[in-house]
Amino acid sequence: MTQLDYKNSSFQNTYAQILNWGSALGLICMLITFALYAFGILEPLVSFEKLPEYWSLPLSEYLEKSGAPAGWGWVENLSRGDYSNYIGIAILTSMTFVCYIGLFFDQIRQRKILITILVVIELVLFIVASSNLLFPVGH
Amino acid sequence: MNISINISSSIFQPENNPKYNLRSKFTFLSLLLFLLIPGLVFAGGSDLDMPWWGWGIILFLTTFIIGLFGVLAGIGGGVLFVPLVSSFFPFHIDFVRGAGLLIALGSSLAAAPTLLKKDLASLKLAIPVALIASAFSIVGAMIGLWLSSVNPAFIQGSLGVLILMIVVIMLMAKSSIYPVVKEGDYLAGLLGLSGTYKEGATGKEVRWTVHRTAIGLFCFVLVGVLAGMFGLGAGWANVPILNLLMGAPLKIAVATSSFSLSITDTTAAWVYLNKGAVLPIIVVPSIMGIMAGANIGARILPRVKPTLIRKMVIIVLLLAGVRSILKAFGI
């Protein structure tokens, strides 16, 4: 029987702080870019007039007809109103990755090998999911 | 002592005071509104001639109410969002599932810092749980997008069946505030799945660990697949597994489930993002609406009768599940 350690993770508070600031930043970005998009300050890639025609289509058909990018193609279109919203979305979907980088170094410092391995596997999963390498689509 | 009670009654205690009539009226009117909005949209159907911003406003109002009632009923917003919006709005289910994942992610990110700081969400417990769920959420996301490309009716019908199963789980599920775990098993010790938190009401420090770790972690394979496939937050499955099967105290199970969604849904959300299945016009009003609703819901939580709300949410889920199945058959 392994001795149980009832102490909570020493990194828990730091993790919470990073999430707190990161998600606030993501939401603020999302609000600003959506206002720029909705009020027509930034021209969208897919026009508002065409949008109701496209949003009921299956994904493949939507991409084909609208000319919207898949994969990392959104990065090239960040100056467009609709795709500028991806900045906030990308921040929200990257916060856990940032926290896990910090967690990795914390676990290394504490020489917790098994947990470090689990953290590394999770980081690899984030990279695989976000890289678009495993199931490549788009440009 | 193992105290088994219903989840809703364990977390929310109805108040017994003269203002209750007013509160129950408020609850009743709110519930009517909750049922009314999707009903109106459904009546109009996808052919409703409305500009894009009109749909944006209706989506914001609907998700506000979903966020409000999600908190009051003790379930995540994602599980209500996907069946309701895919059934009653004109958006294709591919975009609704992408938005559903981002909503669950946004809600989890908003709640996680507080839960972690109060030691209610356990980082140690979340690491292996979320690793398994997130690995299989990628698989689920790929299966979901593939099935949808073959025939969207497959995914719409499966979603309907799943929602009906969730209704059954919500009706049957019990919980245990402090499950009896005599000693953690070998795997729990190896992974350090134990911790301490302070009970708010008594100030007493509670030490906890888990058991049946291997079988519990295995269950998160299915949780991950379902979360990725349908874009649902999976609190409805996480909490019973962590609490009833693995023996984590109810508060730890609820908070860790909520926090672990921020990890699990991140991987699946990136798959949808890369596939181009994220439409800002759906995602942004929905995230804002659900977070605003959840915020208000948390404030009025002590003033409303939760059991009635929970029953009404179950009815709405039942309707959404049946509607999803009918939509799959083109009815």
C-alpha cells in the first residue's frame, strides 16, 4: 500500500491564477472583436447577407460554398471581422496548455516522475489536437 | 456513515419562509419563459425570415436562460445547449457541437479558478481523469464529424437517444456527500489521488481519497468519446463516476468535474476549430449569454425551489431528446 499524501498540489493556486487572468483576457478579446465584427468595422470574410444561407449547411458544404478556411487558415484571416473573433477563442482554448507547461516544470522540480509523464502525454495531446497534423484539413 | 440522498436536495435546500409564494411564482414564470423561447423558434422553424442579428439576439437570450437554469438545476449548460439549439435553431449540428464545446469550456474556465483556490477542485484528481477523457474526446470529435459527413441524421438521432439516457440518469442518480472509502487503492496512492478541503459550514477539515481507481478511470474513456462526439459538457457523467464509483466527496466530485472539463474540452475544441466548425456568430453570443445567465443563476440560487426547476429541466431535455430523434427521421 502506497502512503497517501493528503496535501493538495502545490501548483493548484498558481494554476488558478493563470486560468483566471487568461480566461478574462480571452473573454475581453472576444467581446471587442465581436463588436468590431457585428458593427461592420472589420469586413467579414463571409458576408452577413450570405451567412443565413450557409449556417444550415453541413460543414464540408459550408467550407466549399463560403470559401471559409479550415486548419490554421484562420490565422491568415485575422484582419477579417468574423475571423478576428478567433483571437479570443484561441486564447480560451490555449489556457490549459499554458497551465500544463507550468505544471510540467513544477512536477519536474518535485521529481514526481509518474505525474510528469501524464502531464507530458496531455501536452502532446494538446499539440496533436491543435496542430491539425493528425487529420489534416483545409489550407 | 454513508448518506445517500438526491443530488439536487443535497446541494440546494428550499427555503421555508413567507416569501416563498412570491419565489415560486417567479420560478413558475421563469420556467414558462424557458419553455417559451425554443417553442417560438420551433414554431417559426428554420425558414423564419429573420436577419442574422435577430438570430444572434435570440441565441443570446436562449443561452442566458440555459445558463440561468443550468446553474439552478445543478447541470452544465452544454448538455442543454446542444440538443435545444440543434433542434430548434436553423444552424447545422456540426456548428452547434463546436459551439457547445466552447460553451462548456468557457463555463469551466470561469468557475475553475475559484474552485481550485478553495481546494474543492483537485488538480491531482483531474490530471489522470482529464488525460483519459481528453484523449478519447479527440476520438469522439473525429467520429462525430465523420458520422455527420456521412449523414447528419445519424448524429442527430444518436444525440436524441443520448439525451433521453441522460434524462434517465438524472431521474435515477443518487449521490453520497461523504462516501466511505476505508483506504485508497494502490493506483490511487501511486497517482496521489487524495487531498484535503475545508467544509464551509462547519470549518472542519475533510481528508479524502478514492477507491476503485482503475475501473473509475476506465469509465472516462466513454465520457471523453461522448463529450467530443456530441459537444456536450459531461458533468452529468463525471459526477456519478467520481462520487458514487470512486468515492470522492460530493463537493470534490462536482468541482473537479467542472474543472476537468476545461482540460477535456480543450482538445476536442481544437479539433472543431481546425475543421472550420466554429462560427463566431453562434459561439460568441452563446458564450456571453450562458456566462451572464450562470452568473445571475448563482446569485438567485438560494431564493428558488430547486427540485421544481430540476424537474422542469428534465422535461425540457426530454422534449429536446424526442425532437432530436424526430428531426433525425426528417419529421
